[in-house]
Amino acid sequence: MPARPTAALFDIGNVLVDVDFSRGLAPLVPAEAGDPATRLRTLLDRINDLETGRVSPSEFIGIASRDLSFSGSEETFRTAWNSIFHPVRAMWPIVSFLKSLGIKLVLFSNTNSMHISWLLENYEVFEDFEGRVFSHDVGLRKPDPSIYQHAIETFDLTPEKTLYLDDLPENIATGRSMGLRCHQYAQEQHHQFIDWLDQELGMPAR
């Protein structure tokens, strides 16, 4: 049986909250501007600069408005930008359960200040986390090994005793290379995650 974990790193998007950019941003694209999906792909290709802090939120909104042919206000854009989320409710009791076991919980996400401010204000699940590593704060994005090392050093994590949940295979691959105990999470396969967690904890996670 593996050693009882002492910490857990949680990705946010598609682990704690569902993310659908088209849900929020497609309505911003005027009908005469063409296919919203094409416009969104162009915009999302630029998101790395926002998520590593190389451009400010206001600068990004200006860029995004041009990409989407959006002529409305910055406030309207921010509202749409933050409307892409929906809770992954099945995961939230697991967070509380792990906290009750004394496991150190750390958010570990490629994100930006607009999204994080909104998420922390609106979803109570984030109150259970004692640590945060956000790409826009440290200037690094997953799957760069440097951001994993930053998390390990900042929160004094022991990799072989640290669980790591993420939805993207490339991020999981780096996590494994760093010695973390990883699970690639898929909402439609939540039962597989529970089975994995039972084994990792050596007890039912229900």
C-alpha cells in the first residue's frame, strides 16, 4: 500500500469547475463577423500571454475585442469572460473530505486574474484550499516543469506523498516525471477517480 498522501494539487478547469469558452464568448461575436468558433480559436491562441502575466487584463480585453469584432464595453466583456464556468459538483465533497483528513490542498492552475478573482468570490469550494500556484502570478504555465518545481518548493511538498489531479494528459505527464501521484480526471468517469482515490488513501473516499 502506498504511503498516505499528505498533500494534493488540484487543477481548476474541468476538475473543480467545467469550462466552456463558447458558452460565454460566442454571444459577443456579431453575426456579420463570421463563424464564432473561428474567432474564438484565434483568441484562445493568445491566452498564454494573459496566463503568464505578459499582458494585463485591460490589454487582453482590447486584443480580444478586436479578435472577436466586439465593440461593447470592458465591463460587458468581463461579465462574458467570467460566464464560462459551471461547478463540477461531484468533486466538491471530495475536496472537503480530503481537508478533513488533514491533507494540504493546493490550487495549481493555468489561469488569469480576471477568472481567479471571480471564482474565489463565487464558489465556496475554493475556501478549503490553503495554497495557490497560479500561472499569471509566477509567469509559468503547465506543463513546464518549472511551475511544478515552484509548487513543490513553495509548499514543501513531498512528491511521492502528493496527489495531483488534472484533466490534460501533457500536464499529467510532467507531474509523473516530477514524482507526483497523478490522476487524469474526466467528469464522465468520476467513478474511476473515486476508485483511484480509494486506493491512494487506503480507505473509502465516499
